[in-house]
Amino acid sequence: MMLEIRKLLNTRLKAIHPRVYFLRAPETAVFPYLVYSFEITNLEDGLSLLTLDVDGWDNTADTTALETMMENVHSSFKEANIFTEKLFVHFHSDRRLPVVDDDPSLNRRTNIYLGRLFER
């Protein structure tokens, strides 16, 4: 199931921005880009909680491109129903926040979404 969720999320994020990476970007990545991760928490009655973390990164002083990219992520996930033949996820927005990086030349934004995950 993890691989199917990863493919589903990757496809949706690539529709927003062409440079999307799972867990971490390569050192050669061109800015701006998205990095995502997720975790699944099993609840009772076969229900699972999927927590999606999408980070946007850029290295310019003007954060307009970064803010626009993250707003597009938000529009795509804030109340989204995503499904395949094997699973269904209903997302809603949890948090949106700026993150201060140790490297002052980098700008980062994080959007976090909670999803109810049902397996078919």
C-alpha cells in the first residue's frame, strides 16, 4: 500500500510542479522544488490516518514563486478526495507554516494535511 500511496501523491504533486522529490531532494536539484513525506497511523475498525507533509524550497530573496507554489499545493489538497481501485483518501488542511532553515539563503514553507485512508 505504501508504494501505491507514494505513486498517487507523486502524480498529484507533479501536476502542480515538475520538481517533486520523496523525503529529500538531490544536491543537484534546481530551485524551487517540493519535497514530500507521509506517515500512516492505524486506527480502529480498519481506518487509517495519513499525515502528508509537503515542503516547498527556494533560494531567492523574493518568495513569490515559493508562496505561489505552496498555494497551488494547498488548493489541490485542502479538501481533496483522492482514490484508486484499491484505496480512498479524504484530505483536509491541518497546518501551513514558514520554516526557518539553518542556511539563511534558503526559504522553506510547509503544508501539512491529514487524510482518512480507506482500503477497498
